[in-house]
Amino acid sequence: MHPYSLKGSKVAPLPPRQSLVFLIALFGLYVCYLSFNQIRLENKGGENGAEKQTGHVCTRPVIPDGELPYVHFPKPEGYNRAECSCTPVRFFAIVSMQRSGSGWFETLLNSHPNISSNGEIFNRMDRRENVSSIVQALDKLYNLDWLTSAAKNECTAAFGFKWMLNQGFMDYHDDILSYLNKKGVSLIFLFRRNTLRRLISVLANNYDRDAKQLNGTHKSHVHSEEEAEILAKFKPELDVSTLISNIRDVEKYMGDCLDYFNTTRRMILYYEDIISNRNALLQVQKFLGVPVRKLVSRQVKIHTRPLPDLIRNWEDVNSKLNGTEYARFLDGADYLK
Ligand SMILES: *[C@@H]1O[C@H](CO)[C@@H](O)[C@H](O)[C@H]1NC(C)=O
Ligand SMILES: *[C@@H]1O[C@H](CO)[C@@H](O)[C@H](O)[C@H]1NC(C)=O
Ligand SMILES: *[C@@H]1O[C@H](CO)[C@@H](O)[C@H](O)[C@H]1NC(C)=O
Ligand SMILES: *[C@@H]1O[C@H](CO)[C@@H](O)[C@H](O)[C@H]1NC(C)=O
Ligand SMILES: *[C@@H]1O[C@H](CO)[C@@H](O)[C@H](O)[C@H]1NC(C)=O
């Protein structure tokens, strides 16, 4: 016999057709079992995934893949989200500086039925003492266990707060950045282009803290023209010797902040743009994934006059800044009333 001939070799007989069918069916079942397990695993492991809900099934919201990490289904410990438990929630923070219009901006956001912004949670020292106290506060807030007057009866679809740069945000920027990205938080940076006007507002507000011009109470925000008129009567005197370095420092502070947090999901807004371009608020609502509404605030702007009427030593300030890169701030018409 030829040694390589197969013809006569004792090969195991082919299995009969039935057992072949049986084997194939078994294999099919096995594959199903494997993939089923995998789906279960994926659902369990998806930290930020849209399918995190257990207990009952929520229909997957229609959201572009890139935004999925920013959509959440929190389960507060203090209450049951009930019929809202399938409403996806975006976590946000308004990142700003004092006297940049963020108080006004927040009241605008809170006039939306599906947005809840909970104020400056880090104005208290003990909450920003160290990174762990910051993380603890943030975890509680983004679990929707932070109950303030901004709580809504409606299904909240965007939940956040206001964070000033000097409230630990810049001090712990590395840790905060990784927290925000891991947690899937969207940031709205709100700054003023005209930092000279911001400076006037800071000085006037500081003055009122002691002077308490409104019948003996200090107010940072007002709700009537009369109150605004009274507060605007005070004209601060600016220290021209430090003015340029002061403006430069503030601009650097904002620039550094935007650099540190340039890997977040974010939008950058300027106060002046919200005033002159109502589309800005539409963009904000899209960014937060809420239906677009007309947003309203009862707050009244305090300093509405041209700059020469707001600064006691206007001539000095004007000549100091004229010809510098900050001369653009002197042109009071940077926004429409
Ligand atoms: C962080 O600050 C909190 C609140 O003040 C304090 O209780 C805690 O001991 C501090 N933790 C660390 C690690 O320093
Ligand atoms: C906004 O709230 C309403 C009322 O609770 C709810 O029906 C709706 O689904 C919410 N919208 C979004 C986008 O979550
Ligand atoms: C101050 O009090 C007086 C008298 O109570 C009142 O008429 C006035 O409206 C108050 N002004 C402001 C700015 O609150
Ligand atoms: C963010 O800013 C840093 C520092 O300025 C820069 O090195 C980096 O390339 C920036 N990253 C992005 C994504 O823009
Ligand atoms: C700025 O300085 C130039 C030259 O001294 C002068 O002509 C101009 O009127 C000044 N501008 C303002 C706004 O004062």
C-alpha cells in the first residue's frame, strides 16, 4: 500500500448527519450564551453609560455617541426620581469670577423648567478645604442629593452649580480636571471681556458691603431700577498705578483657567455676548441638552452708564489706558442695553 494514500487508512468515520446537526445547534447555543453574558457585563460595567439603569428598562435616549459620557441616570439617596428616572441628566458647572454676570446667568438658567443650578456651593470654606472635601461635595451634588431652592418639580435634565475660580477651582485644578472628566461634567465658562467694567463692579460691590446703601442692607444683585440707580450712584476711584498689572493678572487668570481645562466638554461664554446676542442662550440650552425656551431673569443691571459716568478719576484712567492694549475697554459701547 502506498504510504501516503488515504484511501485505505483507518480514518474515523464521519459522524452521521443527525449528530452533526446536533453539534451545530449546541455550538449556536454556546455562542448565544457567550454574547448574552457579554451584554450583561457591558451593562454592569458602563460607568457613565446610558444603560446604567437597573430594575426597569429605559429607552436609550437619542444622543450622539461622543456625548454619551456626559449623560447620566443618577439615583439620589434622599428621594426617588420616580417618573423622571428615565430622564437623562447632564451634569454641568458654571465656571466664573465674581461680578461677571454669573448670578444673573444662573437665574436665567433656573427659569428653565428642566435646569437646576444650585448656586455657589463652594463659597463655604469647609467644602473646599482640600480635594477630598471638594470631591465629597461634588459627589453629593451630582447624585442629585443637593437640595436647594433650585429644586424642580419637573424632570431635571441638567443639574449643576456655580463655581468661582477662587473657590478652590484653580488651586486644585489637576484633581478637579480629572474628576470632571471622569464624572462626565460639562463646563460653561462665563467671563467678562471688559475686565475694566468688572473691576468697577467689584469695587462698587465692596463699597456697598460696608455702606449698605439700600436701606441698610447690602445687595450684590437688585430687582428694580430704583435699587440699581441707588447703587450706581457710587463712583469708585481706581488706583491707576496698579491698573494695568491688575487687568493683566485677571486676563492671565482666565487664560490659565481655559488652558488647564481645555480637555473638558465645555463652552466659553462672555457676558457681553449674552447681552448683545440672544442666540447665546439658545446655544447654552443646546449644550445642556434641554428643549429651547425663552429664559428670563428678574435681575436688573446696576451699571448701565458709559464709563466716564462710572469712574471718579475717569481722566486719569483714560490717559493711563489710552494707547495700551487695554484701550478697547475705554469704549463703553461694548454692549447694547
Ligand atoms: C479635608 O477637609 C475636611 C473638611 O474640613 C476635613 O474634615 C478633613 O479631615 C480633611 N481631609 C484631609 C485629608 O485633609
Ligand atoms: C422636562 O420636564 C418635563 C416635566 O417634568 C418632562 O416631561 C420632560 O421630559 C423634561 N424634558 C427633558 C428634556 O428632560
Ligand atoms: C427704603 O425704605 C423706604 C421706607 O420703608 C421705602 O419706601 C423704600 O422703597 C426703600 N428703598 C429701597 C431702595 O429699598
Ligand atoms: C491644552 O493646553 C495645554 C497647555 O496650554 C496644551 O499643551 C494642550 O495641547 C492643550 N490641549 C488641547 C486639547 O487643546
Ligand atoms: C488717546 O490719545 C490720543 C493721543 O494722545 C488722543 O488723540 C485721543 O483723543 C485719546 N483718546 C481718548 C479716548 O481719550
